[in-house]
Amino acid sequence: QVQLVESGGGLVQAGESLRLSCAASGRTFSGYAMGWFRQAPGKERAVVAAISGSGGSTYYTDSVKGRFTISRDNAKNTLYLQMNSLKPEDTAVYYCAAANVGSGYYLLERSYDYWGQGTQVTVSS
């Protein structure tokens, strides 16, 4: 069992930065592939970035490439999402998720076993 707690969301202006954190319980954090998803009002939840258990492989959806960076500190059981040059269209509830399956990273919600409660990110223009 893994419990995930996100933090770091807030209200910022366009062009500013935020860093989201996701603290995970348990002693086998490195055994989980992790992902950040977001859900904007009226839209389905979708993957933003994903990372393998070792941190060696990462994925970004096209709209955030070059602006967001996913990383993890397995010694601290923590996942991060550094978000730079934020845009109003980045406004959403952001969720972290853990997948206890194989190696690599995963892009589909159904691949993930555990989810955090979400943190709101609002970017004003």
C-alpha cells in the first residue's frame, strides 16, 4: 500500500513558476513508476509527465515539453514537478500517481494503482 500526498499548488501569474511535490509512504518507492496527471474543468484527466522507478526514463506531453521537469528523490520518497513559464491553460488540479508494474514509465490512468488527492494550480493571465 502506498499513500501519496501532493503539495505546492497555488495561484500564480502567467510566466511564473511552481514546484509540486508528492510525498509517498512506504519503503519501496523506487519500485514504482510515477506520473503527474492533471484535470482541467470540463476536461478528462490526462498525463502530464511520467518517470521510471530509477528516474532514468521520463516522458512529457507535448504541451509542457521544455517548461516542466519531472524528477524524483528515491531516498526521500518524493516526486517533483518543476513547472516554469506557466500559462493559463496549465490551470488544473494536478495529481500524482504510482504504478507498481514492471519497468519504464506509464501513460495510461489504468496502469496506476495509487493516487494522491490532488493539488490546485491556477495561472492567471
